[in-house]
Amino acid sequence: IGSVRTRFRRFPETRPIRTVGADDIGSLIQIEGILVRATSVKPLLVNAAFKCRRCETISRVSQTGIFVQRPLECTNPGCGKGPLDFTEAESDFINSQEIRIQERPEDLPPGQLPRAVDVRLIEELVDVARPGDRVSINGVVRAVQEAIRGRGKLRTFDLYIEANNVDVAGKEPEIVQITPEEERQILELAQDPFIHRRIVQSIAPSIYGYDDLKESI
């Protein structure tokens, strides 16, 4: 019998990204924003197999956390302590992907820069959305400890969301169907001699200045 996964969506309350903090660790929440970055899909190890060099017994270890967990010794009582080699062909993998969700321009407080949060996707959730899409994410807030190479781990943690469900609320303009009324409005705007300035001013209007950056966008 195959496994069954339950997906949650359309919560009555959506949390602003900038309000997600320490009190939310371990909680199931819903956020909305714009997908600004997505990594390539990578295999994620969930059940690792190790073969003993002496007796060729396969030992399996379920994987959690960031680093690969290895068995301390061969599971064959008559063998001893190995050594053991990781065997890809006998191990189990699932697809995984990391994305970054940023606040929508209309959600920004006046004068504030957008904030973002990382989201981890697995299995059928990978590649559901692409950069530029407006998405709604349901997931559990997790924390991973920061570290300085060569000095150890810090007291501070980075927050991320372990996604349970991804809904795409809107696509990029090039794949949106244009209605006849919208086409009429576009043609009217095209006749405006100041249309370039109007477009620039329409980008992140709540952020003062940065005209050069808005024009480049």
C-alpha cells in the first residue's frame, strides 16, 4: 500500500512574511508572496543503504537533518564493524527544491524594503511554480542553526518553511490571457507621450526614489 500525503490550503488567515518569527517555530502557517528564486531540482536522500565490505550485508538508515547519518557498525551479528560503503543503487531518494518567497509590493509598509523567506519543497511540490509567480504557501516553520566555519555553531537560527502545499495565485503577464477591454486600454496607453514615466512610477510606488533602478526594471 502506498503512502498518503495530506495537503492543506486556503487558510482563513494569511501571515505577513515580515511577522514570521521565533514564536512560529513548529507552527503550520500560510504566507503569500512572489517567487523570486528557485534552485534546480535535486535528489534528497531519505533512506540510505550501506554495504559491508566484509560480508556484503546491506544496512539501512532513515535520514533526517542536513548531514548523512551512517550506521556505527554492520548489522550482521557475526561480522563486526565493517567498514561500510554508501550504496546509491540500494538507497531511496525523493525530489527536492528550495525557493525564496518575497513580499508583494502592495503588502509593503511605506518606505520599507521587501523581506523574503526560504521555502523547501519535496516530491510533487517541486517545479509547481516558477520565478515571477504569485504563490500561496502552506507549511511548517522550521529553524536551522547558523555556524561559522572553523569556530562552531552560533546561538542564532535561520527560519525557513517546510512546505505542505503550494498554490499559484497568478502567472507572469506573458501567459495571461488579455481581454478585449484590456487590449483597448493598452492601445490607449500606448498613445500617451509620457507612458515611459508612468510605467517607471508604477513600479514599487511605495518606495521613494531609486528612479534609475525602477527604470532599469
